[in-house]
Amino acid sequence: MLAHVNGIDLYYEMTGEGRPLVMVHGNGEDHTIFNEAAEALRDRFTCYCVDSRCHGQSSATDELHYDDMAEDMVRFLEALDLRDAVFYGFSDGGIVGLLAAARCSRITDLIVSGANLTPDGVKLGLRLLIRAMYAFKKDPKLALMLNEPNIGEDVLGRIRARTLVLAGSKDLVREAQTRRIAAGIPGAKLQILKGEGHGSYIVHKTKIAGLIRDFVTG
């Protein structure tokens, strides 16, 4: 399905029934990484698995910025009139979730995995790899990660959704930055998953479904 929002078309797939749960993938991925998780959650939630702009079957734009992507999601919630929504974001999707929740009261539960506040929140090895790849490909998705996000404490402080901040103990995001996110959001819970990497419990996995279910219904 397509939703025309914020001047672009966002592709999404909807499954299940119950409280709305919007799921947003990471950089260079699409909604299909959540196929298994959405299936596991369909008895409790209506899952809206969305392709971010410049990803999957959604519209491409010449430039890519997290603020625009967050506005896309706010407008998506408004267009479908989703209220009391759960928002789950992985990596780039987590960054988008932080920004969207800071400006949108429709999100009342927020779960983010492997999000960062600044480009140097990502471990050095990955930053160097992204820089080398961008020099070769000039892909705006890579430029996005090199130059953004730049999320301050003021943004985190505006989030009123019940929030769970997740990361793997072997994540590509520095643990200090993950802890900063949790500390900056009023009342947020933090969970560092022992032995897990950046997406090892998320991409085509059902473990993230259990974590979402436990947090929202617990």
C-alpha cells in the first residue's frame, strides 16, 4: 500500500489486528526485515511496516535527512489517523523514532534499537568504512550517516512516550551513546542485550517481537 505524505509516497505493508505498531528499518534495508517479527506480533498489534524514503518501494529524493524522514512518519500517523501508537525503529529507524516522538503525541510507546545521536556515536571502524564507500558510490544514504544525526538533549527531553532503549553488547553504536539516549528521555528504560550485535536479534528474527510485546504489555 502507498500513503502520500509530506510530498512523497511511502510504501507500507499492514498485517494483524489490534493496537497500531509502526516498524521502521535501518539504512539500506526495507520493511521485509520485519516479516518474521510482524507475523509473531499480528495477534496483538496491527503492524505497519514502512519503507523509509529512498528505500524499498517508497519515493526517492535527491537528498536525505533524518528530520525529513521523521516528518514523513508524523504525517504517516496523521494520514492513517493512528493514535496511541507504538513506534519501533531499528538503527536509522530508531533515530527517526526519537525525532518523531519528540514532535508527535500520537506515539505513546517508543522502542528504539541501535540508534545514535551524532555521527561519532557509531564505532570508528564503521565510520571509516562508510566514508570509504561514500567516496566510491556517492550514495545519499551513506552521506546521511556521515553527516547526521545531530540530536541534542533538548530533543530527547521533549519525548513523552514510554520509551525502551535497546542495543546489543556488541553493537556498532558506542554503548556510551546508547546510555546517553536513555538518560536523556524522561523515564526511559535501558536494556543492553548480552552477546547481540547491531541487528542480530532484529533482522528476520522473532526475538525483537518478544521484546516489543514484553515492554508494551508488561
